[in-house]
Amino acid sequence: MLMNVPGIITDFGGGGGEGGDEEKGEVSPSVKNGSRRIIVANQLPVKAFCKDEKEGKKWCFEWDRYALDTLILQLKDGLSPDLEIVYVGCLKADVELNDQEEVANFLWEKFRCVPTFLSLDLINKYYHGFCKHYLWPLFHYMLPLTSSHGVRFDRSNWLAYVSANKIFADKVYEVINPDDDYVWIQDYHLMVLPTMLRKKYSRIKVGFFLHSPFPSSEIYRTLPVRDEILRALLNCDLVGFQTFDYARHFLSCCSRMLGLDYQSKRGYIGIDYFGRTVTIKILPVGIHMGQIQNVMSLPDTAKKAKELKEKYEGKIVLLGIDDMDMFKGIGLKFLAMGHLLEQSPSLRGRVVLVQITNPPRSRGNDIREVEEEVKRIASEINMKYGKPGYEPIVCINGPVSTQDKIAHYAISECVVVNAVRDGMNLVPYEYTVSRQSNNNLDKALGPGFNGERRKSMIVVSEFIGCSPSLSGAIRVNPWDIESVATGMTSGAMMNDSEKELRHEKHYRYVSSHDVAYWARSFDQDLKRACEEHYHKRCWGIGLGLGFRVVALGPNFKKLSVAHIVSSYKLTNSRLILLDYDGTMLPEDKVDKAPSAEVISTLNGLCSDPKNIVFIVSGRGRDTLSKWFSPCPELGLSAEHGYFTRWSKDSDWESRPVPADLDWKKVVLPIMKKYTEATDGSSIEQKESALVWHHLEADPDFGIWQAKELLDHLESVLANEPVVVKRGQHIVEVKPQDVSKGLVFQSLLASMQSKGKSPDFVLCIGDDRSDEDMFESIASNNSLPDNAEVFACTVGQKPSMAKYYLDDPAEVIKMLQGLSAASTAMQLPPKSPVHQVSSVEDLSIVKNHASFV
């Protein structure tokens, strides 16, 4: 095999082992200096063709510069000219196995492209099977309700999809320097690739942009591998969508299926995922202005435009350019054209719809059905309204050259984009630029056409991504044939001054939001999203596509049982504060009463005279008294500290706050209204507070109603001595000066007044109300300098606490370790010879050892 230019690349380096940033393979010298952008897409932006010559076959390659949809090549215009771009993807050619290594070397040397050679069988299952016939329809809101209506989920096609993504990942490993390079993954073909990359390099910098729609949660949740794909996208640092609707659907899926909430902060939307913030970006793709303007200046374009002008002389040309696809609405567009001619006899013979149809990107029965339908409708309308010299619908089967497309744009009075669902669709943008003045086209099209071409009209479906940005377009419902026909009539007959104003508005937007702007903005946000990578400690957990990285602050660490037991044994005055729900009891447990294990552990801690142990909870005092009656020495702080008692035999004390609770008469009716309107919500009435719960409600609606309730209550209670707070699935109204932080301060002051200032403080909690305790402990200056302080949250999440434990089971295990240490220290001294005097003592020591 011969190449058109000889070249050999430095041997690719091997990848490192699983899951380590430090385990990097060797890379070529150019990799080692400075960061690069590795663009990963299903196809490379390279044209490949093979020539037969005397010496044998000769592969030739060139950039696919004049394909209007070659975004991955165009996006480099938005990046620094000094920045090296590496492309990873499939070639649009079938290269024999014996030639693949030489082709790969040549493409790297001359184009900085890394080809992923997939077998024909894998392509059929991965691309045609899973991507185009399953994911593509699903993401465009089409469910395979019957075997004849779409393709149902096929596990073998899914495994092929995963295998193909793994091949892409292996190619990225060959060239990446994970400390410096940024990876930008394009579109739905590669949605599980982020997990594979993150598993190899926990601090890899990864962005993903979805060019297709993202469906609503009702559609997406039908996907059998929904969690795997969601978690894979969350292994990115930045995830981009074309519109807010698509981003909103993704966020809703994360909330409903993974229980993840998002926050909007300083203009950015972020999801906290195991300590990492995944940024969500909304940024519609633009077009390459320079490329279209260059094509407009080509002689071939002018020649073609002149021929088309002469062909359609005296006609009003409406233009459609679409892929042959079931979602492009071509048949609906033709029906609207028929309705237009039926309702407006004066336009018969004057209006022509030119439909350029690009070849389908996949094959199957659905494509054949669409093709047959389109031909049938066009034929019927042409037979009914056509006459010699006039054909209402002109069908042009592509592919057509870029010059031909621009020429058609230039002579068309209106473009009609009637897709029933589309991710973006750049045809209206290309049309707008093509209708701007150009010397080459102006000369070819004759006098007076210059001014005419500074106007344009767009009829656009409201279900495509570019619709929100085209404020001057006529938006239509593609399913409403009459509405589309009316829009097409308006587009054809609107006065010139109105067309000029709309054209100017669209051109201003399109020219300022081109593909360079899109790439530059995404790249800047990707760098910003990755800034915290080396400020956190990371490690991987989970198997397969459930893998994720846990990222924690440098001072936020897991509480070691051995460490806390060691400190515990060296101290003499201890204060232990424990939240209950979510801390000692799993939230999903139906029976909320403490188990025998919890009671035994608490009694073990309370039996040590050096300990003061308190349950600090938001629950009412009657409930806590009943549940913890088997613990006579346990202190209880109910309703976030409004009521406190030191032991079972002592009286309840209340906070010195105003006793007037008349505000309840205002709050309770409001909460009842929200409860009636929100299925699954409930009201908890405490002595000092009212709490609205929405844990069992629809996740999205519950959060929305909670925000509304919060605003409502804050407005009506502005002059009342109360605080309205949102917690985990709750909205609570309680008196001012009542918080868990004040509980700590009160107990500390009481101990210090008795000369027992604590030299050991342990505080454990899991939600926002417990953060008050952590903050109060962190800011307290009255503890002894040598005091051992352990503020610990449950779950790996941002917190004022310094330590964390994963779940309530680990909390109980740690408390059992402390209890065992107390028991061991209270044992009578043993003689040197007989260290253990009984089987019972031996059991205690063994238990203690198991915790330490």
C-alpha cells in the first residue's frame, strides 16, 4: 500500500493500570509540552478514498472542509491557534486489517487523527443497531410500542455499544497526557466513554456535548440501561446541551432516578456528584461563517445560482433541505404545500417548494416507509396542481454539493424547516448567511438582486433546537398542517420591509453566535469546571459502568475508628451529640424506632461516668421520650433544642424564647393547602414548630412546591419572631433562637459552669440542621486547647464538618467501638499472669480489638 505522502508516527505509548492518575503510559514528545484538546467523535473530519495504481492501491486523505456539518473540524477556529488539536474517531472508509497500522501512522503524522477501526459486525450492532435504530428514535420521543413500530432494546446491541466505546477509550489512552490535556466528547454515540476514561484517570478533564435532543424523564426512564448512561455523563466535568429544555430533562432524570439535586450559582448550573461538581452548560451550536462566505464566492456557486434563477424565473421559491429521516417532517411539509395550493388558488403556478433530501444516515424499514410516503405525497400533489412548465414540488435526491446548497439558499424567498423533533438543525442559520450580500453572487444574479437578497424568511418547527434563537421566524407546529400552510403563505407573501427587518435580526444573532463562539465558550467553561481537580483527594469506587470518583477536600477525611478510640481513651470529660434520623437510622427504614442494637450502644456510652451523651433531634419530645425510655442516663434535645432534658429522671427545660405561638394559626392553614395540592406530602405538628414534609411526593413537584411554600411563608411571617427554613425534603417554621448550634453552646456552658469543660467533643449529623452544630463547634473558642474535637457528617458531601462516615451502619459501628473502649477501661485491673479472668471478659476484649 502507498500513501500520498510518506510518514511514520512515533510508537503509541501503552496505557497505565486501572484507576490511577500516576499510572500514565508513554506518549509522543509533542504530548508532553502544554495542554491539547482531544476531540472524540463517531467520525473523523477526514475524507478517505482509495486509488488503484500500477504499484497497487493508494490511500489518499484530505480534510472534509466543505461538509457543512463537520463541526469537529470547524470548532478549532474558536480555540487558540497555538493549541494542538487531536481527533479520535472512525474513518469514513473500510480499511483492510493489513493496512490499518500504516493508515493510522499516516493520519497521526499528517492530520493528528487517531482512527478507531471497527469491524463491520460491530458497526452494524453499535451504530446501526443501537445508536440509529434504538437511541436516536428514543431521544426523539419515539417509543417502540410494538415490534413493527420501532426497534426494541437488544442486549447484544448494547454490549456492542459498550465495546465500541471501549475501543474509543483505548485510542484516547494512547495519546493523552491526563495531567494537561482536555477531552471533548461529541454526541450520543459515545455516552459511556466518560466512565471508561474516568476509571483510568480519576482527574482526567472531560467535557461532553449532546447534539441531539435529551428526552423528558417519562421517555428516558424506559431505557433499560438508563442508570449506566446517566452515571457515565456524570463522570464528565462539563455536560453541554443545545437548549434549556434538553438540560432541564437531564436534570429531572438525575433527580428522579439518582436522587441528585442541582444548584444554580453565579449563572452556572451544577450537580454535586460524590464531591465533584458536574457543570451543566446550555449553548446552541453555531455555523462556520467564513466557510459559507468562501463557498458563496466560488465561481461554481455563482454559476449554479444563475442557472437556478433562470429556471425558476417568475416563481416564489420555498426551500427545504433535510436528511431522509422519519423525524424531519418532509411528508407533513408536502401536505402543507398541498393545503396551501388548495386554499390559495392565486398561488398556483407561482409558488414552488424545492426539497433537497440528503441520503439517510442509516438503513431499515422505517427509512423505506418514509421514502415511499414522501414520493407518494409529492406525486399526488404534482398530479393535482401541476401543469406543463410548472411542478409544485421539486424533489432533489442528494447528496448535492455545498455549492449547490448555497446557490439554492441564495435564490429562495423562504426556507421551511418542519422537523417534528430535531436537536438543533443549522439550515436556517446557513440560509440567513447565504441571503446576505456577496459580490460574486450579486454579479451573477443580475441588477437589483443585491437589495433583494438582504431579506429572508424562515418557517421553523417549534420542536427543534434552533427555534428559540430565531425570534423573527414564523414558528409552527409541524403536526398542524393548516398552521404550516399559513406560515408558508406568510413567508412567501410578506412585504419586503418586514422581511428585511427579520433578516437583519437573524443575521446579527447568527454572525455573533457562530461555531467559533460555541467552541470558545465551551472550552472556557470546561477549564473553569476542572479548576478544582488538584485541590481535592480522589479515589474510585464501583464496578463496571457504575464506577465513579469520590472527590473530597484536602481537610475532609473519613473518620478512623482506631483514631477516635485512641483519643477517646486519653480524655476524661466527654460531650457526645448525636442526630437520630439519617445518622443512627437509615432514612428508608419504615419503623423509625431505635433498634435493640442502638439502645445497647447508647447505654454502653452512657454507663461511662466521663461521658455526657445527647440525642439532638428535630423530633418532638413525646416521641423521643417513648423511643429512648430504655436509656435512663441519655440526654435528649427535642425540636432542634427547644426542649432539653439531661436524663430520664430530670424535667424538660425549654429555650427562653417568646411563648406566643399564635403564628401557628397563620401557618397551619397555608401548609394544609399545599398538602392538599401535593400528593404524598404531610404536616408534622410539634409543640414549638410546624414541618411540611415532601419526601413521598413527586421529586420535581415536591421541590417546586417547597420553594413556593417557603416564599409564601416568608412573606406572611415577615414580622413574626420565627424562622422559615428548608431542610432535606422539608419546610419548617420554628421560633427564632432555636437551633442545634445553640444546643451545643448551652450544654458546653452548663458543663463549664460545673468545672467539667469537655476535652473530647463528638458531634455527628447528616442534614442542614446539623451544620449549625458543626459551625458552632468550629467557631467556638472556649474549649481547652488540647480538646479532641470530632465533627462528623454522614455521607460524602460538602459540610462544615471535618470528618465523614458513609452511612448509619458505620456510625453505629464507630459508637460500638467507643462503647467497647469504655467497657474495657472500666474492667478491674488484672494480674500479670491472668490477663483475662473470664470468658465474658475475653469476649469484651475481642470485641474491642475488632473495632480498634
